[in-house]
Amino acid sequence: MTKGTSSFGKRHNKSHTLCRRCGRRSFHVQKSTCANCGYPSAKVRKCTVPRVLP
């Protein structure tokens, strides 16, 4: 059972495509929702994780 190089060769289908609202390649085709902005929901998704400052 291999988990490395030979397994990665099978990954050729795109699960995400361009989002109409935010323009990022985060729109999941099967779920039809954007991972970045939450489209097609009316409210824009926002991340609540605080940014680490240097």
C-alpha cells in the first residue's frame, strides 16, 4: 500500500473552479459553494482566526 508518488498520479480532476463573487479558485463544483467567500450564500464568509503579527 503506497501513499506517495504513485498515489498522486491519480489526482487529475479539478474539485475547485473560479468563483463568480471573489474570483478565487475556491468554488467547489460538487458542493457548489465557495470555500473562500461562501457564495451562493447572501452573507460573505469571513475568517475569524487572528493574524499572527511578526
